[in-house]
Amino acid sequence: MDAIGIDIGGTKIAGAVVTEAGEIIANDRVPTPSDSEEIVEAVVRMIKGLSEGHDVQAAGVVAPGFIDAAQSTVYYTANIPWRDEPLRDRLTERLSLDITIDNDANAAGWAEFRFGAGRRTSDMTMLTIGTGVGGAIVTRGELFRGGFGAGAELGHMRIVPDGLPCGCGARGCIEQYGSGRALLRMAGEMADVGGIGQALARVREQKGLLTGDDVGRLIMAGDPGALHALRELGHWLGQACASLSVILDPQLFVFGGGVASAGELLLEPVRESYLSHLPARGYHPEPEFVIAELVNHAGVVGAADLARNHLRSR
């Protein structure tokens, strides 16, 4: 049975028809409207368009934010003005399909577990390192959601007491130390210092600011200042993984998102920091650390597969 996956992001809405084997056979993409009502309309149009010519019975819609345990209501999203939004009901009114709502990182993690880097494991933790930090937990082959449905918000795990303020209202969250935004801040600090940060400083002076693409290019070119910033980021992520490991005991940590394109340049400092902060090192089994395989398609593939599972469970 084919299913549709829709991934609502801050800048774009992506959609696809996905087979049971995780293969995308049709896709679509549009800019994310600024108005919340227009977002709902855009999702409805996309699902209707993708349904044409395909035997589709279910659609999964994912967004960044807190989703209730019934996979129906969006409690909160940072970049979309949804607060206690009954999104599934609104879509069901307009569509003759079984609809389920989920968190975007949950969907990406589920896709990696089913069809990507985690397909040979039973317990996997995924961190998506983009503008912020998202998370997904699979334990004994099941996606962890928590008692209220809003679990696995790993980006808001506190790692620095009274640390940097976070958009969630707390301080010291891993999102402020392990995200793409954090990497930009660290690169800017290297540019301020000079020395190995000279190339970063030159780019900033020429363009007026540093962008993620600028830092990424310098990382891949082997620039020592950019690599120092990436290692600092990896240090914090490894420390977070050490804490997560003694709680969740995953066989595998998977890293996705834009920053993960650095590959081993990111994973090496993550592993080093993980081992240096792991309680009972030498006596605690050590998980693998890998880069996600599905990259930009994980959200829609996971959303579709979760929708298929939801329909079957009914």
C-alpha cells in the first residue's frame, strides 16, 4: 500500500508518495506560506495532487514541534504560529484519507530505522543537527513518544547549568551548543580571535556576515578555524550522547541534518568526547556513531510509513 508523506518546514513543504519499501515514486515541493491558514490549504492541495493516479489510503503530516499522544493536535511549533492546533481534524474534514500527525524528527528517525542507517538495529537514537537540534528514539523496534506524545525533544536536554538562553525558555540546552546556529556562533568567535580564525574573519569582512554555507565550505577545505569550531560542536554533542547512552542504551547514534554533511569530521570529535564523558567507561558497551543515509528524504519517507502503520493499527 502506497502512502503520502508531507514534511512542513519553516521555508518549504515537501511531499511524496512512498511505497512500502520506502521508495519515492512521486514528489512535490512548495514554499511554506507565512499564514497558518494558507499552510493548511497548501497541504490539502499537495495531498490531493499527489493522490492522483496512485492507490493511496493514508497520509502522514509532520512538523517541527510538540505533537499530542493521539497524533492529532500540534501543541506548539516555534516557526509556525500553531498553538493547540487540531491539525488532523482540519485535514480530515477536507480529505478522504486516514491522516496522522507527527513530529518531523520522529519521522526522520523512523525512516532511518526502517530503511536507512538503523535498519539492522532494535535500539537507535537519532540527532538531527540543523538550525536547531531535533531528536528521535527507537527502542525495541518502537518509536518512543512519551506519556503526552511530546517526548524525545533531545535538543532541549540541558547540558550546561545556567548556560546560554534557549528559544524554549530554558538555559543551557544542547540546541545552543550542538546546532547549526551554534556552529555559526563558534565560527564567529574564532573569527574574532584571529590566528587560525583568519579565513573566517576575511569571509565575514568581505560579505558582512558568515553563513552556514561559508563555514561548511571552509570546513570541507580543511580550514583550521572552521574545523576548530566544528570540533567544539562535536565535543558538546558527544557529551550529550554520553548522558543519553546511560539512559537509553542505544546500539546506534545516527546524525542527520545539514551539519552532518561534514561526515567523519563531525563524528570523530563526537566519539572522542563521548568516550571521555561516558560513565563506567570500559564496562559499558559502546554504540556506533554514523551519518544518516536518507538525508533530505527522511521526513517524507518516515511520515508516509508512520501513516501506513497508523492505518493498519486501526
